[in-house]
Amino acid sequence: MDTCKADIADHVSTFIADVQREVDDWLAETGTAPTMFCKKAVNDPNLLRHIEQGRRRLTFAMAVRLRDYLAEQKHNTDGAGCRRIAQ
């Protein structure tokens, strides 16, 4: 693998690890069940459990979808931690 491909692979791995940490932090902070989060985020309630069990791995595309959903959830939460009701 040439240096450029190795650099890209490193960036992708770092991005995926960052997303996993962000999701873990969000779940701990909000008390959201992992199955409910993944069902709403990517329509796969078992995603995180399967990753933990080593049955699946988090792909770049799935990490992007999780981060997008997480950003949407953070946007819908005001500074006091109360969710705004979408109209």
C-alpha cells in the first residue's frame, strides 16, 4: 500500500473511532438505549451490539450516517438539555 492510501486508511479509521466515541458519549449522556438510537439513526437496532460482538464492523458510510443523525439530535437539543419539538 502506498503512502497516500495508508494515510487515507488512517484517516478513515480515526473518523470511525471518533464516531464510535461520540455515539458512546451521547448514549451515556442522554440515557438513550443503543437499540433505539440505532433504529432511528440507521434503521438497524442491532448495529452496536453486533459491532461489540465482532459480528460486524462499522463502515465509513455507516459512521457518516450515525454522525449525521447525532448532529441532528444535538441540534434539536437546546442548552438546557431539553428537546425542542419539531413542528
